[in-house]
Amino acid sequence: MDRIFGSRALRPRIAYEASNTTAIMGLVAAGLGVTLYPEGLRRFKPDHVVMREIEDCGAQIETLVAWERNAPAKRVLHFVEACRRLQEQANTLVNV
């Protein structure tokens, strides 16, 4: 966030911070501020909250994959491997 705002010479005044989606949207819905929010979480938006896409933001979010460690199903391992391959491809594109 510092990079996004700093690149536009902006300094947000942060009064509240929340650690989960429900709490973040609760603060926004209560009129206590605004948030930058990933598109993929739009479904958690309360009806009376407005969201708009930010053009040329250039921000990227870190995405994780999680699975049960002790006895993952074969299809889970295949999915994790596919994610690893996608990550390698993405890293290759970034380093070009």
C-alpha cells in the first residue's frame, strides 16, 4: 500500500485496521473509511457499499494455495503441482 500511495505522492490517514475481510467491510459499511480490495473478494461486499475499479493501479496481490499436510489426496497434489508450474511461468515472464 505504501508503494501505491507513495507513487502518487499521497499519504493516507489510517485510523483503523482490520485483519479479515468481514471486519474490513464492516468498517467501510459503517462509514469509517475506505479500503483497497482485491477483485476476487467482491462477493463479500455489502449491498450498500460501492466498489470501483482503479485504472493503472499496478498493484499485485499475493495468492496462496493451502492443503491438508498429512494425507493429501492425489488430485490435491496434482493441483498443487499445477500451481507450482504456473508460478514458475509467472516468474519467467516477470524476469524477461
